[in-house]
Amino acid sequence: MKSQHNEAEAPFEFDELFFSRTDKRGKICSGNSVFRRISRFDWDELLGKPHNVIRHPDMPRGVFWLMWDRIRRGLPTGAYIKNRAKDGDHYWVYAIVTSIEDGYLSVRLKPSGPLFEVVKSAYERLLSIEERERVSPQQSASLLMQHLQEHDFEDYDAFMASSLLAELAARDDKIGRSRNGLVELLADLCGTSRRLYGIAREIMGAYANHRFVPLNLIVHSGRLGSSGAAIGKISQNYGTLATEIEAALETFSVSARKVTEAIQHGAFLIGTARLQDEMSAAFLEEVLDDRIDRIEETTCLDSQTSSFWTRSFEGLAKIQGETSDFIRAAGDMKRLSTGLAAIRVMGKVEAGRLRTRVLSDLVADLAAFQERLNVGLVEISRLNDTLLNSTRHVLRAFDTADGRNRSSV
């Protein structure tokens, strides 16, 4: 049930980070001093307790269903979470939860990015639906995904990549630090990949609108009798080409999707590694309670940071590979577009000779699809160049930086 009292916000500064570590059941094993201070619990009240001891009643159950579904499958997960301190005050975090040996590690920052308000509004609406319609947590998670799709996020991975990069940039602004160049580059890459995938889908849609042109040409040529023999031959050629185009478009669309997914995944991994790196450095400066083992927690943080930098590099290499595959698929589409142009010219000549309105309209439909295809391929070629150049730049930066310096690349 949504909280009713006018609760205050627990003090949590933008330059602070905190973490907690749990076992596989979600029971708290450790954390840093900022976590304990903001939650306002003593360590005796936190250690060994379920992590939901800090859960706020304003949080939709669907968010936690989504998080647990992902982290149990070993997927690093980012989410906006509203928590409640012991005294009833609240604090918002952007949490990144990752799997570790025998449990999970959650690193949190104070959110202020442009998607934060969007999410708060979505959570309010979702909580109202949960209370009013008694939907299950899984159904609630599906409703959350529908809301995110309304904001042009294809899936939760797309949302995570954009939201994390936005939060890292916003945090740099809040604490008066120059924005991280790598984060800005990755944000641009995510935007470029989403545009690329959008164009691929537009081309697919244009083809769907004109996919019956070959059949209509065959029907019309039959009605014309012997005078339509040339049109019949043209329609057969177009039918053969259309089959190739349809298969190539499927490969083209799947390849575009893989590029987008690789970029989003790589961006989230890099953002996670950067945040974990900074958390590890901050933890070394903290004054700890005797119940927190500095060596054990430092080892855990450093190990996780190193792992995610390695995975980040692998993710960037995958971006390069998927982009190369997509360029080949785009090349196939360009070749087919050339064949389509030849058929369109022949059709236009026959339409002029026969002077039939139906045939002229069909040729015009064919021309419209070819125009959309050509415009899309030109734009995709430009975007491909951008993706390849940017990815090469990031890979070079990774190749020359050691693990501890990568967060400043």
C-alpha cells in the first residue's frame, strides 16, 4: 500500500556510493558504512536479515519480480528503487545487481537522470494497478515493460543501457566533474544503434506494404492477354527477386537487432564496471565497523570490477563483429536494390506503351518501395561508418589502458 505520511528523504549525497552483499536467498551478508548510515539500521539489525527489510511500500512488486527473474538467470540488472530507512524516511537509488560467488552484489548511486521522473510516474501507475486489480507480480512486470515500450525502449536491456549511462553522466554533472568521455561515446552509440534498427524496421514495413505487387502484376498481365506478355515476364522476374528480397530482409533485420543488442549489452557492462571501480576505490577510504571485513569486501569488489572490465572488452569486440555482419547484410540489400531498379525501369517502359492506369499504379508502388529502400540504405551506410569508427576508438582506448585507469578513458 502506498505510504500516506509526509516522510522526509534520508540524506544521501550525489558524490556517495554504497553497496550491499547478500547470499543467494537475499539475506544481507555485508555492506559499507554509507549503506548502514542511510538505512539508519545498526549492523546487528541488517546482517543476516532479508534485504527487503529496507523495501518501501511504494515500490511495485513487478519491479522486484523482474529483477529476481533476471539475476537468478545470471543477468546483471539495473533498476530504480525506492527504499525506506528504519525511521520511515525514504531514499531513491539506481541499483546495479550482479551475481557473485554464493550471492549477489548491489552497488547504488543517487539518481537524477532524465529517465528518473519517467520511472517514478510509471511506478505510481503500476502500484495503483497492483492494488486495484490484484495483478500478479509477473503481470505487473509485463505492464512495466509495456510502459517502457511506450517510451521507445524495445526491451529492458535497452532501458538499462540508456538509464545507466544517463545516470552516470548526470552524476558527473551533479558533483562538478567532467563527463566521462567513454560514457558519452557509448550513449551516442546506443542512440545510433536504435536509429539503425528503426530504419531496418521501416524498410521491413515498406516491403510489407508492397509485397503483393508481383502477384498483382501477374494478374494484370493475364487480363491483358498477348499484349501483356512482357509484363508477365517482368512480373516473374520480380517475383523471383521478391523472394530473395524477403529472405535478405529477414537476415538484415535480425542482424540489425543483434548490433543493437550488442551495443546495449556492451554499454551496460562498461557502465557497471566503471561504477564498481569507483565503489571499490571509495570503499578503501571508509572507516569501517569491526563487523565488516575490509579485506573480504575489497577482494569481492575488485574481483567483480576486474570481471566486468573483461566482459566489457569482450562486449565491445562483439559489437565490432555484429556491425561487420550487418554491413554485409546491407551490401546484399544494395545488390538486390540494383536488380529492383532494372525491373522497375522495364515496368515503366511497358506501362508507358500499354497506357493502363492499373499497371502505372503498380509500377509507382514498386518505385515507392525502391525509393524507401535506397534512402534507408544510404542512411544505414552512414550510421555503419559511425558505429565502426566509434567502436574502434573505444577498443583502442581499452587496449592501451590498464584496469584501474579504464574508468577515466
